Amino acid sequence: MVSALLCHSPFSAGDVSQRHALTLAAAGTCYTTLLQFLKASDPAFFDDRRLQLQASRPGGKEAHNEHKLKQLLDQYGSDKASKHRYHLLYARALTNPEAVGRMLEIGIGTNNPRVVSNMSETGTPGASLRAWRAFLAKATIHGADIDRDILFTDERIQCHHVDQLSPESLEQLRSQLGQPMDLIIDDGLHSIQANLHTLQMGLRLIQPRGWIFIEDIYEPQVDFFLALSWILQQQGIASRLYGFETPGLVFATSPGRILADFPS
């Protein structure tokens, strides 16, 4: 931990406690400061990087998909719809659920209190995997988690072990999965380091025009993801942040798409 913060530390003499405080303060504000430079150099880029989603008007296909996906997520015990309303985004992005052949979700959900990012005892491990299986009628569903005790196999569902803080573990998972994915969701550790490692692996695993979603992004992380969006754009990869008037945002990216192709 100490060595990871060295780039933020003042390389000068002085009181150790003051230098520790300065180091943490620098680490905590570096992305906001970096984002100011990016906005100054490319202000138009950031105008439409963050979008607030509302429910679709009744009667259309999107509204039907939203209702169906919410029903399934609630039925199987996932909080993606009831707490976060993420179904509004997924229903718009996955306009043809039957076209999704393979998906991966990292973060099956554990009740073990010793595991960081656990769901507490009230959550249901594997809930969203089962909801996705019902919504994506022709897809093979892959789940992955750091807690080996919750891995399971069921009809059209296969689970794998992964440590998102280890690029080697993620690369091993990619090798196990073999064929490209149409959809990848990161609902695991919810740390920037884990998100970056997963995104690096995911961009090598995803189909052209497939979707990668990083869930449960909160306000202190927004500047980082806006800066990341600019970096991806330099590689020709479009991305966007979505809010839902509920806790948590979702970062969406899709190689081969332009921003006009994204849900709005």
C-alpha cells in the first residue's frame, strides 16, 4: 500500500505525519485535477458523457423489455432493478435478447462477511445469473467470483473462480472461456483497480459491438471514469456513464460503436 502511494508523496524532508496527510490528499484529488486538464483541452468531449435514464413510455418494445427484466431480477432476488434501476439501461442496450449468445458476469454475490463486497446475509448468490438466463433465452451464462464456495453449475450456467486484483487470474479466466462474449458485466469488487483489470481483460474478450458494463460507480469515482472515457476515445472506443436517480452509476463501453449507437 505504501509503495503504491509513492507517486503522490512529496519527495522532501519534513514531519512524517504531515507528509502522510499530503500524500493521501494528493491521491484523493489527482483524478479531479487530471480531468480539469482534459476538459480544458477537449471541452466538447465531456458534454454528453453522463446521461440520466428514465423509464420508457408504456407500449413500446423498450418498455416491454424493461418490465420483463425487472420482473425477472426481482423474482430471483437480485437488487439490480429494485434498488438501482439498472434494468432501464440493460433493456435499451439489449434490444434483441435472443441475439445474445454468451455473457459473463463477474460478481456472483456472496453472503460471506469475510469477503469484501459481500451482499450480507440478505442477498441471494447467483440471483442475477438466473435472471439473465431467463431473459437471454439462447445465451450461455458464465459467472465468476473470488468466493469458491458459491460457484455452481446449472442449465446454461457455468461458474468460474477469479480474483479481479490479479491480471493473471483474469487472463486464466479469459483462456477458460475461450470464445468471445456478447455481454460482460462487472459487479464484483467495485474498486477502480479491479474495474481496470477487468476492463483490460474484457476488451480482449468482447465481440465487436458487444457491451461491457461496470456497475455500482459512486460520485467519488466519477472523475476517474470520465478521464478513462477520454482515454478510451483515443483508442476509438466509445463509452458513457449512466445515472438512474438511485444509488450507483453504470459505465458502459462497446468496441465498434459510436456514441450515437448508445442508449439514450
